[in-house]
Amino acid sequence: MDLKHRNNINDILISLQNKRWSIIIGPMKTGKTSILKLIQEEYSGIKNIFIDIESLDDMTILGNYKTFTDYLRLNGFEKNTKGLILLDEVQHIENISSIIKTLIDNYPKIMVVMSGSSSIGILKNIKQSGAGRKRVFNIPPLEFNEFLNFIGMDTLLKKLNKVKNTNDFELLANETYNCFNEYQLFGGMPEVSLIKNIDEKITELNEITKSYILYDIRQYINKSINIVNFNKFIRLAALNSGNLFQISKFSQECNIKRREVEELIYVLEAGGVISLLEPFYRNKKKSIVKSKKIVIYDSGIRNALIRDFREGGLRNDIGFVNEILVYNHIRNISNIDIQFYRTKNGSEIDFVVNTNRDTIPIEVKSGSINKIPKAMLNFIKENDIKKAIIVNKNIYEKKTYLGASVYFIPIPIFVSKVKEIIRN
């Protein structure tokens, strides 16, 4: 395992030189601590200190700016020291953002990297101070290219990057799907990807689910929502990933008041557990403009929540699993907006990606197809589309329709180089 293969490591290192304060957020077990350790290695030539807040015997050293700077001086940091401070699990310190802002102001040669769960607490604190001085990085589960590097399949990734057509992909299909099926089933949590035994993978995913979603996230919700109803809600959210979110349905099935459903959704979005996609529309008469689409952040976590680790050929929800994978790769691309499209008569496009240049419809199919779906044809015709993508199992080719380039791309290829595909 080489953490340098994480896609945003270089961005964090560059940001440190320019901003001097980087904040790494993300759900539990996505590798934030390991990234901090790697950054510490990269800066081993200057004075540095790593502070794991959860392991501190005396939390008062971070109680205020004075006690913290006293602690730093004891560890050799003076006002003109060129150095790096790494703070792990900062969500436990309520006023950490104001402390670091003051530190940056008064220690001109100090760089700071801190990490924490993307909970409401830390997000609220970091937005209140340090504007213009900091850069926030969200660390998601492993993307497929990162996953291949983690499990030692970097040679396969190099081969996939050279694939140009369906025939090329067919030569690699068996090898590719041996890896992709594992990724599809168990998701992109770094520690889980390194476990060989299937039962141990499931155990670890269950533990992450309990620790982060069923415990950490629950701390931020109204205590009037009992644990049984909360657990029902989380499982229902996982089951409905890829579907329209209906407040009334969740309220009734989980015995939770409507306003409490809204609160739960807010907390789960802030915690990085789910996303709610807005509908794309230009013709309000034809499109659904009120309902949103719910998507969970990791296929492995979803499978743990719904207690289903059967392989793709044995389940009828593999299309939704593929949607989760596609969405969670698209959303890691900066400066884009992701929506979905659905008409009142049921015609739909899974995702509509808006870049600063194009509107790109993306349809996800679990099988192999080489025919443009009717919904995609209509969408291209009605919206003057220049580029469209149909993610499928094995077909890799390009067609044209009304001036639009329509790309059929196997899902392992799409998720392994998603940024290149969307941007080019």
C-alpha cells in the first residue's frame, strides 16, 4: 500500500505551501490519519509534531490559545520556528478553529494540517474563522484507481488506461471484474480493501457502520428520535439509494415526525453519509421539479446497512449499486454540479453533470448495451447536448446523434479515469 496513490495527496501538499492551513475532513475510516502521517514523512526535514487528540491524557492543552502555545513551546516551537503541526480528530475541540487562526497569525512560519470527521461540529467551527487562510479537503472512500493501487493491481490499472475499444476491454474483462466485483461488493474503505478474508471484511464494515453512522452521527440528532427508529431510517435510506426521496414515506415507515426527518437528512448530508441530488429541468411541465434523489456514500457501507453481501449475479439491486459507484466518483470532481432527470411519465437520466462548459447526461446500465436509450435520445434532442455517456458492462465505443458524441464506457473504465472522461 502506497498512500501517495491517494488522488488528493499532491493537492494537500501544494495547498500547505500556499495557504499554510489545510483541513482534512471525511467519514470514519477513509484514511485521514494515514494521510496525516504521510504528510509528516514528507516534511521530516523540518520540525514537526503529530497530536492525536483522542489519545491525549490532558485535553486542557487545547482548551485555549495560551495553553496550546505553551504546549508547543515545551516541544520546541517558537514564534519564528519553521515547522509543521498535525492535529488528528479535531472534532473533539469546540474552539479549535479560532485557536489555529490565532496561531497562524502569530507564528508566520508554521504550517498546520488538521483532520476530523465531517460532522456538523467541525464544519460549523471551520467556517466561522480563517476565511482565505485555509483549504478544506474532503477525503472520500477509495476511488477504483486508488483501490487497484492499494491491492497491488497497479499493472491492471496501467492496462485499463490503454484500452481504446470493446475488443481491448474484452481481453481484460475477466481480470478486471475479479477486482471490480470485490470493490462493488465491499466498497472503498481503505482498511477493508486490505483485508483478504471475506468474513473479516464484513465484520470491519459492520464495525465502521456502527461506530460512525449509528453512534457518531446519532450524537448530532434530536434525542427524541429513539435508536430503533433511527436505525430504521438509516437502513431505509440505504435501501432507497438511487430512488426519489419521499419525506412522507420515511416519516410513516420509521414513525418519525416530518420535521425530524428533515433534521436527520440534514445531519446525514453534513456527515457525508448521503447526498440529495436536485432535479434537472428546463421544461417544468414535463419534469419532476420538487423530488430529490438520495444516494449513499459507499457501496460497502450500504451493503452492511441492508445486510446483503451477495454477489452481483444473485441480487436484483445491482443497478443501484453501480449508480452509487458512478455517483461517488463523479462527485469527487471539483467545480461541477450533479443533478438527475426524470419526467412525469417515468423517462429518466441517472445523472446530469454540469461543468463550466457542458451539460453531460450519464446513464448507468448493469448490462452491456450498444443502443442509445430512448430517454437519452430525447434528452439530447431537447437540450442541445454535445456529449453523453452510457456506463455499461463491457461495451466501449462512440456513436453520434444530432451532433452529440455518445460514449459507451464499461463501468470499470469509467470509474478508473472519471475525471479525464468528464473533463475532455
